[in-house]
Amino acid sequence: MEEEILDSNSKNNNIKELDKKTCTGCMACKNVCHKKAIIIKENNEGFKYPEIDENLCINCGLCKKVCPVLTKLQENENEIKVYSCKNKNEEVRMKSSSGGIFTLIAKYIIENNGVVFGARFNELLEVVHDYIENIDDIGLFRGSKYVQSYIGDSYKKVREFLNNNKKVLFTGTPCQVEGLLTYLGKDYDNLYTQDFVCHGVPSPKVWRKYLEYKKYDGSYPININFRRKDILGWSNYQVSYKYSNKEENNHHDNDPYMKIFLKNLSLRMSCFNCKFKKIKRKSDITVADFWGINNVKPEMNDETGISALLVNSKKGLEIFENIKEDMIFEEANIEDIIKYNSCISKSTNYNEKREEFFKDLETISFEKLIDKYL
């Protein structure tokens, strides 16, 4: 059966029983396998999935144990505190997707003998998870990147830092955060986690093909900003492509890549039935755009970005108490977050044209793809 990672006749000690429709690609299984029996392969849609090398696998069951889809973590029973907030530093805020709160969190961790893990562009404009130990490098992780990031061996590195008594902030999608927690298998006092309200993760293959389409004079962009706010503001953010000798800015409603993303054509299958979209999350802090702020607290909106901040744990409260002096904030209601940003608890809707879209991705030019689907 195509939907399964491997055949269903095998023992169920490992992830062979995991359906590709539910696998999030968090790579906890690969990180935990001591025998290096798990190989990550990209499918025809450009998403990475684990496969098992039967010659190396000893059926120890560790991969199944750490899979956040197959292993249910204990529910978060903490009272959630909700805030609308923004960084007092307008320059940082303008470089951020929403209110610039991540920068404050990361700065707090690094200043207290810590490292920060997050997603950045590499030299090939791929989105990968990495870590930083210097405040000057926070900008690498700042801003939205609408491509599924490659975790690689980040979970192993997190554990190494934790065991060396370093504070660690791990930021990522909700499934990546829970993947880390199941991988670690125990609580660490020096681990802090931050996720965000996620629409879904787009295919790296779609991104690669789009970059080919966006070449100018034979060259890729040298800088990409998915959420540029200094032209028409936060709610009318632009997607900006900077080349060596020109710059292109598209309103997000008119940018082909963003339209494909927002129409749910390029998302991973697991995103349409996501078990990690919930109000009470396992992360210490959840950050999101506070869409609808004009209907809730209009006086806070100056079109430079407002964050919704969910403090989910005692560690989250520790962070909040240590960064609040650098924020403008007010308490808010979770109902207002849900009302205007339903992705906090609701999976995105499946687009019936998705399968056809990925088939066409193989056979027609991106220009024709845009004409057909947009």
C-alpha cells in the first residue's frame, strides 16, 4: 500500500505501521536510532519520510516510542495566560513577522548561558533547523519561512547542550516541539520550548521549483522576506525578493508562492488532520499573529505587528516575567485568538486539487502551474 512507510507484514515494534498521511516528518525516529537503521527519503511531493533498513534494524522499538504521532504525551493541565503584545523596539518589530516577541525570548535565553534552536535559510535557500549562541545571530531565525524545515540531528544536539547544563530554547512547529519532547523522554529544567500557530508546512520541492521560476538574469534571490511590513504595513505584508541589482515586492494576496500555500495546495498530508493543533499545548510558550486585534484592542495596532502570546507553563511564565519590561502588552482572551486565528485548534481544509497539483508539478512549467491553479 503506497500510504505506508513499509509493508504491513512486519513486526509492529517500530514505525513501519505509521501511515504517511499522519507522519509529520519531525525526525525524532531518525535521531533516536542507535543503529542508523532509519533513512530519510524525499517522496515525489518533496516531503521527507523515514524508511527502515531491514539489515540494520533490531526491532528495539525506540523509533515507535519517540514518534509523537504514535506516542501520546500527557495533556497540559496548566492554566494558560494570554496576552496581546509587541516589542518596544520598533526596528526589531519591523524585521519580525508579528510583534517581535521571539527576539526577546531568544535574547533572554542566550544572556543566561543558553543556546537557541530555530529555522533559517542556508546558502542554498533551503530551510533548515540550526542553533545560535550569539545575540547578533538572532536575525537568522527571525521572520516566517513558509517551507518545512529540515530537522537533521537537531534533537541530538539539544540533548548534548542540556546534558552540559546549557539553557536551551527550541523553537519550531508544534509537531517538531512534541517530537523533541518524545525524543528526550524526560523533563529537563534547562529546556524551554516555543511553538507557533501553524497553518501547515509547504513542500520543499515546491519551494525549489519556485526559486527556479524566480531566477533573474540566471541568479536566485540573495534575500527573501516573506513578511515585509515597511511598505504597506503588517496586515498588508509584502513578499520581498532581493537580487543583486533589483528588488521585487508582491502583496501576499498576489504572490504566486503564497497563494499556493494559502490555498493549501502545497501542504504536507499530515497538516490536514493535525493532532498538534490544540489550545493547551506542550510548549512553554506559543506565539502567533494577533489577527483581529482591530476588533479587540484597536488602540494597540500601529500596523507594525502584534503578537498573541500564550504562556503555557511555569517556564513560560518565567520567560514572560523576564521580558515583559521590553514589551507593550495587555491581557487577552483565548476566545479572541481562536476567533481570528482558527489554526490554533483547527486543521486546514484539504484542497481537492492538491493531488493533481503535485502531479502537474512534475510535468509542466511553474508558469503554467500558476496559470492553471491561480
